[in-house]
Amino acid sequence: MNTEVKPHQCFKNWHESSQAMETDIIVQGFLEAESTHGLRYIYMIGDGDSSVYPQLQEQIPVWGKSINKKLECANHTCKCLRANLEKLVAEKPHLKGKGKLTKLNRVRLTTAVRCAIKKRSSENDSKQLKKDIINSIYHILGFHDKCSNFCTKKIEKENIESVEQLTNENGDNDYFNEIIDEQYEFWKLPSHLEMENSRNALKKQCQKAEITEVVRDVQVFLNRIANKSDRLIGNFTTNLCESWMSIRAKFDGGKVVNRCGRGSWHARCFGGALRKNLGEEWSVRTFKHVTKEQGGQYFFEAVHRQTKKNYASAKYQAKPESKSLRRKRKFQNLKENTCKKAKINYGSNLDDSPDVPADQLKIVCDQFYECQILKTDTEIIDIEKKNH
């Protein structure tokens, strides 16, 4: 209109991807923390799937490098593990099936890691937490030899072994074993059943090879989490931030609708805060406080209907069948944004773990070579067959 722009607070100030917005907002907050509040941060609780931490160290002058420790959110760490497991079975469908990475086992593995973090945080033992995380895949697959003392299966096994030991001391067990061996020699199995047994043995051997592959692939993800055990030992979460984000998203529609044009987004943020602090009648109380008058009849009726609706919803969610339905949702495959720009700004593949010390580097390289690279002649032939 060929007129000068009046001084105003412009809300339309973003033209990049929505995933990059999180990093930009937090970096801006850190930049203004010292000038506005006189604060410098040393620790930061972050989710495991964002690029905020490296951006803070790069963009904040003088004291950005002082943010020397990132504390991992335990919930986000387990969420990333579940997402990686879903990608693994999508890329290698033969790892699914009974005794391997079924949907139940994927959920159980994630739960085992989360429980280990919670258990060891009360003891403040990061070394034991690292062992528990690495051992969780063996625990889920039924191998409890290296499990911790709070594993119920290991306790049951120890009790059974103690009973068997007492039986052996009495001498009864050896006697029965001799009888069984004699009967086996007398009633030797026919040849066709022997062939069936050999086929079963071969099948078990193949299953064992597949389980070895499951352990090898999953161990890569678990090692990555175990290396962050000193960051996870505090059992920190971003639940407060996530709770506020869910409330705010209900008021502004999340990222679906652009409300940044005329300050509508800020107003809706204030509305979400009032709803959280004042309860369901926040609009009535706010209207009375601002106008010094009572609201109209239809205003009160609308609030009353919404209150009844919320009460009915809470009552339904408390039912056992509703809780069972929510549990089933955990078995659904996770989805993610596959946009190239989104992956750059907000990706689960980013790993900000500290570098391995020089004296331990060779040990880690040798372990990786033995677990991931070194193959037997039979495995090499199988790989060649699959690729041709």
C-alpha cells in the first residue's frame, strides 16, 4: 500500500520446517537467559531424538560449551528404542515370530530397560544400570543367568536348582537316571523317529542361529543406551514439558493450523494455562474477573455441558476394557516424519554420546568386529544365497 510499517510486535517470523522450530526457540531462550535473568545453565534434560544439544554448544557464545552434561529423558530414550526395534523388524521380517522379536517382546524389552533405569536410579549405580540394559535382551528371550537379583525368573531358577541339589545329595536322582538310561537302551527308537528327531535338532539349530542374529542386532541399540547410563541414572523425564505441550496443542490445534498471524497463538497459550490452573470453569472465572460481571445463561450452560462431558470421559477411561484398549495401542507400529528436511532438524539417528576414550577404543573395535563383522563359512554362504 506504499505506506510505512508501524512499530508492532510481529508474530509471523518463521519460514523453516516445524521440526527446526524447537531448536530455534530453545537456542533463543538460552541466548536471552543471561541478559534477562542472569542465568547460565550447566545441565540440560533433553529428549534423545533432537539436535538441540549440539546447536546450543555451537551457537551460544562464551558459555555454550559450559553446558557440559546432557541428562537424558528416560521416557524418550525408551521411545527411541521402541522405534528402532520397529524399524529392525520392518527391514528383517524373519526376526519376527515365536521366541524372537514378537510385538509382545518388543514392548517387554522397552519396559525392561525402563524398569532398570527406575530401579538403579534409587541406588545411584550407573555401572549396574549399564549391565542391566545390555542384559535385557537375554532376559526377554528367557536366558536369566546374568540377570540381577530382582529378576523373578532367576529367583525361581535358583530355588529349583537348590531343590535339585538336595535331591542329588540324597542319592535318589542318580538312581533314577540309571534306570532311565537302561530303559532307553532297551526301548531304542525306530529309525524313522530318529530321522524326525534329527530334523527337529536341525530346526532348533536354525532357530538358535536366528536368536543369535536377534541378539546381535538388538545389542547395537542397547549398547548405545548403555553408554548413556550416567545420564540416565537420575531417572529424569520431560513430563512437565510434555504435559504443557499437550494442553497447549488442544487449544491451538498443534501444527495443523497456522495461528501465528495476529497473536492468536499467544492468546491460546494463556487460555491453556488458565484451564490447567483454574480447572474446567476457567472461562467463567476469567470472564468475571475481567468484566466484573456474571456470564449469561447460555455461557453457564455450555460450561456445564463440557463439565459433564469431561466427567463421562474420565469415567469411561477408568474402566478395565478402556485400559486394555490403551495397552493394545502400544503394540501398534510407530510412525515418523520421513521428510528429508525434518530428519535433518529432528532425527532419531543423531548420537551425541561422548567419544570413546583412546585406551578403550581398540577393545570396542574388537568387540564390534567379532559381533557384527566376523562370520563363519556357513553364514557367508547363507548371505550369498540371500543376495543372489
